[in-house]
Amino acid sequence: MVTQNPAAADATSIRPGTPLWEPSARRIEQAAVTNYRSWLATERGLELGDEAALWAWSVTELGPFWQSIWDFCAVEGERGDGPALADSPALAGTRMPGAVWFPGARVNYAENALTRRGGAPAVIAVREDGATVVVSWDELRRQVARAAAGLRALGVTEGDRICGVLPNTVYATVAMLATASLGAVWSSCSPELGATALVARFAQITPKVIIGVDGYTYGGKGYDTVAALAALAAGLPGLAATVIVPYLAPDAFARARGAGLPGLLTWDELMAAEDAELEFNRVAFDAPLWIVHSSGTTGPPKAIMQGHGGILLEHLKALALHLDLGPDDRFCWFTTTGWMMWNYLVSGLLVGATIVLYDGAAGYPTLGTLFGLAEALELTFLGTSAAYLQSCQDAGLVPREHADLSLLRTIGSTGSPLSATAGAWVYDAVSPQVMLSSISGGTDVCTALVAGLPTMPVRAGEIGSRALGCAVAAFDADGKELVDEVGELVVTAPMPSMPLGLWGDQDGSRLYDSYYATFPGVWRHGDWVRIISDGAVVVEGRSDATLNRGGIRIGTGELYSVVEQLAEVVDSLAVDTSDAPGGGELLLFVALAEPGLTPELAQRIRHTVRTELSPRHVPDRILEIPAVPRTHNGKKLEVPVKRLLAGAALADAVSLDAVANPQALFTLVATAEQARAATAAPNA
């Protein structure tokens, strides 16, 4: 029997650390991580008494741990004769960056994702208007073979980049797997991004082929993307072909041809080889699999390369052991193709799970749509964002009263810290039987650095443990490890899914400056965390700034570059408060060349953001300020401002000694408070 703490019933008054759930003896017995520990005892002679001992072994014996994942998960590939970790068999000798994993091994991610055969569903794709596609394992293999043949006919070979401007659909999944099967390199973005944002990501990696849709739907409305694709193609002089998927309208090809897209062909033409054989090009363990993009918080988005082998082992570990997914599961995570959670979701195929793709707005036509999807498709795992769960709680939604969720075993949450009350709401309003799997990690490693296990209890506001194989710690400013105190989240030992490098960063200096410069030889991730003495983790938020709106991640730097191109705007600062309890807004503060924000200028700012970046990042409120508060070295005080607006005391949010213009900070906060209190509508 699954137990629930009675305090969970009153979600509004729950305190952090309150027990919410304990796994039943049956669930512990059947968990993959339990089988893994038994396997370690039988096959490796390792008796690890509990989860803490398992984690400690996994981060001190890196080579043996990752070799055990290869063996336990039965990786398809050539292991080779090299060690699992070539840099040093001892933790003290490993280097970051520079660790070499499984030299001599040859693998292919797509081969491992397509090992299952038969007529059972591999992919179920649902659009918000109800249009549904079901693809079996055998049919998925056939479609991947045909797409790979089409790419080969276009001259695509190992190492070439293929970019997708695609919704979360079967098309995207097939295209990615076909790209991987060839040893080419995949990269994708949501079609909601405007031309400026698309060019910022794809121009730097010079793709050979672009695959894009003619449009997408969101919140019941259709949006054309042909013009954005044409602008993107114009910024890619080496582009050999553009593949158009008619996702919204049958005349997509004609409109694309009229827009002058180079090397134009339809998806059906790409898939013309009906008798194509499925082949896999096994590549070096560290050959690039895909390029994911950072959000562009401080300058152009980083093009982060991650490898076939590293992603394969990391995702097998994470999905099998932490999320407890297997062939009997139906796995859905609400995401777009521009967020690393899409890559994480597609990796459900590695463990034989059916992946469920949802394309649309989570709250359309009703806020409970995702829970209706869980009932209709018999999901066993539903992943979403902390902001969505918070919205459901704030709206008083009780999904268990409207949907049969008896098959749902796990609720996943990520994107921002999940509040204690929202966690309690899951057990009160969704199901007392589910495991709430709150995870935190990032695009940079394409996985979770902190994640519980299905054999561990769930406590409000906490994540159960650090992920296996992830040597996570909290450091103070001097690099001293902290316990029960808030510090910078760091990783002190290498992981296989850490970036192979950043595209175009020939000497590795940008990679080093991005992750290792603060604490030499140690990965600084950019989160504030508190690691409790028993190993649980509380994520306090980002120590940098990212605007994550409905799964579309935009860095503030990108937003500023668009807004500040307007002659009237001298400076700007953006703060997203939508993940706060009770909800919030995306606030844009602007300093103007000539004081006086007019409705016409506010409208032009919104139009510029909508067309050049993303409709989801149109500010809810635009507020005029005389100057943007900055540090002495010129950095905008985004995170301190967000904390102040969330109610933090000034002394806890920022040291005024570090602020170059304190009066600007006081004025900004006062302006925001006055706007919040005002009864008038925001600038239109």
C-alpha cells in the first residue's frame, strides 16, 4: 500500500520537508534500480546497502559505474578494449574538461533506440485539435529507414548538420533518428521562434538540410512559418535542401516555393524510398549526436555538442533507474523540440517505452487538458513543468475528479523549482499513489543532475537525491563545500553527457569560460541549491537568467538584442515572475531615449518580440524606468530584481556594494510595485 502523509491533504499550508509519499514494498521490489542493485551484488560482488551507498559508489568509482550501466542496460555496440574512463581510474586524476570516455567503443544512438520490434505503439502523437497519429515499432523503423535514405540522396554523410524547425511530432522524431542513424548531427528548434532567433541558433552550425513545417497551432490558433523559414534559409548560404512538412495546410509546398526556399522538396519526396533498408553507422563513442542550444542569456546561444555514447548511457541510466521506465510504460513529457526535455522524452525509446508527443498549449482548451490526455492514452508517466502544476493548484483544479488516473504511476516536474504546496497539491488533487519525480538539470548536460529514485520517499519542496553518477555539491564563493546552506550547484567529477564542446569554439576557451572559470576544474551549473545532510536537494533557482515560457526557452540577452534595436529604447531588463506562487507576469522594464512610454511604442515592442523571437515571450507588462540597475562590471541585475519582486529582503537579494547605481534598483522595484497595485490595465 502506498502511504500518504495526512498533512498533504491541506496543500495550501504544507511546510517544506513534510513527507508526502512512500513507495510500497511492491513498488520497491519491482523497481529497476532494485534489480540493478541485485545485479551489482551478483555480477560485481558489490553489496550496497541503501540509496546513499549506491550514489557514493557511483561518483567515486566512475569507470566501474558507467561500465555497469553499459552492461546492465545491454547497450548495442562495440565495446572495444579501452577503459571506461581513460583519463584516470581514480577520481583524483580525472580532468574537467578533458575526460575521455570509452575510447575504442563504437555505438549508434538510433540503433539502441530502435531495438524493439512488433506492432505495439512506439510513438503516439497528439495535436491540440485532437489529430492523433499512432506509429508501431515496426513502422517507426520503416519510416526512419526511408528518411535516412532520403537524406543520403541529398548527400548527407557523417558529421553533417541537419536542423529541424518542427513541432513535437512524429516528423521530428523520425528525422532525428534518421539523422543519428547516418552519424550526422541533429539540432532542432520550435517553429514558434522567429527568424532572428532561428538564425542565431542555426547559422553558426551551417546545416546541410533544414526540415520545417508550414505552420503550427497554439491555443486554438494557426500560425504560418513559411516566411520565417525563408528568412532563415537566406542566412544559411551553404544550405543544400529545404524539406517542407505540410502540417497545417495542403498548399504548403506552393507557398514555400513562392517564398524562394532553396532546394525545396516535400516530406513525401524525402520519404520516397519505400524499400529502404534500415542501417546504422556505428561511430566513435564521442562522435556528436546532436547540438542543443543554450537560451542565450549572455550573448548568442551556445551550440552545445553532445555525443552518441555519452547521451546513450546517461539517458539509459536516468530513464531506467530514476524514472523507472520500461516497455510497459507510456511516457509523456510536455515539451517543445527546442527544449532538452524533448531529447529526454524521445530517449524513452531506449528503454522500450511508448513515447507520447503532445503538440499545443498545455492549458487548451482547458487547464486540465494534460490530465485528460493521461486518461485517454493510459499514460503511466506524465511530465510537465512546475509552473503548470502551480497554475493548476492556483486555479483550484482537481484532476482526479474529472479523469481516471488509476494507471498513472509517476508525475514528473522540471523547468523551475517546485514549491512545497504544489507538490502537496499533486497528492491531494491528482493521486495519492503517484511518485512525484521532481528533477533539475539543464540543457548543458541534457539530463537531470538531481533526481529521486522510485525506492525513496517524497518530501515537499525537496528532490530526493543527487543523480547517480553525478558528483553534485554546493560551493560557496571560495569553493568550499556547503551542507544545509545555499550555494552554487557544482559537479566535481566528469559525466559522459557533458559537452564534447561548443560549436566553433576551436580552442575550448568559451566552454571553459562558460562552465569552469569560476571554480577551475569544477563544473559550475548556474543554480542555487541547498544540499541537506541526508542527501536531499532543495533547488533555490537559477543563478543566471532564463525566460522559460511554456517550454520555449529564451535568454534575456536575446530579448534585449531585439528590443534594444528600436531607436526609442536605450536599455531594458526582463524578469519572469510566472513561476511564483499565485502566478505572475513577464515584465519588461525599458529606459527610453525620450521619457514617456506611449501605447504605440509599447505595441511596437510587443510586435517586435512576437515576430522576431517568440509569441510566448511577448511581455505581459512593459514599464518605463529611468535606468537599468547594473553591477560595477556592467551586468544587469536580473536575478536580484526577480528575487526582490518575489518578496525577498534587500539584504538577501543583493549587496548594494556590488550595485553601480543603487537608486535605479530602488526605482525599478518601486515602479513594479506601483504597477502591481494599480487597477489600470497594463500598457497596450
